Amino acid sequence: MNVVDLLITIVVVTILVTIVLAVITYVAYKLRLARQPAEEEELEGDLRYFVRYLPQDGERGSEANASQA
């Protein structure tokens, strides 16, 4: 076996291993998607990324002081 045949064999094996790993990764990805719980349907008025913060009466520091003055 000369050097060219060895290089061809290495390249072909590398390509085949890459294809096999890609298929395995795709199957693992699809299995992971299948295990995730179904997302709840969002209400039209709901905020998706932020949660509305409503401060308590005692936490309104500067606003409470400004209204008393």
C-alpha cells in the first residue's frame, strides 16, 4: 500500500465517520424534541419575556416621599 492509497483511505473513512455522526446527532436532536413538554398556548395579552412588577406600598420610597412633601 503506497502513500496515496493510505491518504485516500483516511479521507474516505473521515467522510464516512462524519456522515454517521451527523445522522446520530440528528436522531438525538429529534428524540430530545419529542421528550420536551408541549408548550402552553400563550394568551394574546400576556408578556412573553418580561413579568410585570407591582411594588408593595412600603417599597415606593422616593414616590411616597415626593407625594408627602
